[in-house]
Amino acid sequence: QVQLVESGGGLVQPGGSLRLSCAASGSSFSIYGISWYRQAPEKQRELVALITHGSLTNYVDSVKGRFTISRDNAKNTVFLQMNSLKPEDTAVYYCAAWKGDKSVFISWGQGTQVTVSS
């Protein structure tokens, strides 16, 4: 089993940057794919980006060119670099682990709040 803890959220002005981290404990981190989701108040949870165990990546259209997902298996951590942030990026961001089927999640983190506001 793998346990996930997100960090790096905060308050940032429009146009600013944040880097979120998803740190994993437990065994065999490198075999898991990791997805970042976000949920804004009164909105459905939305997939933001994912990275496979082989480091293939995918992004929702609204963040392409602004967000970058990466992983460091030696540190058991996945990162989400967020640049050119917009107010509509405001949400709680969660990471989730999966193996094989990206719709079947083994573990979720507790979430980290990102607020983009002037």
C-alpha cells in the first residue's frame, strides 16, 4: 500500500507560480501512476494531470502549457509545477495513486489548497 501527502499550496497572485508536491510512503512507489485532481467549491472534481510509472504525461486542456507534472522516484515524490496561475485554478488539489487502470485508485492524499487572487 502507498500513502500520499500533498504540500506546496498557498495564496498566489494571478500570473504567479506554485509547485505542489505529492510525497509517497510505502513500498514500490515507482510502479504507480499518479494523478493530480482538483475540486473547486460547488464544482465537480476535475483531473488536472497524470504521470504514468514510465513518466508518460497527460494534461487537461485548460492547463496545457502552464502546468508540468514530473516525478522523482528516488525521492518518492511527484511534482506539479504551476505557472501563469489564474483565479479559475483556485481549488483543493489532490494526488492519487493507481496501478494499471488509471480510474481505479489505490490511495488519495488529503489535499492542499491553492488560491489565486489579487
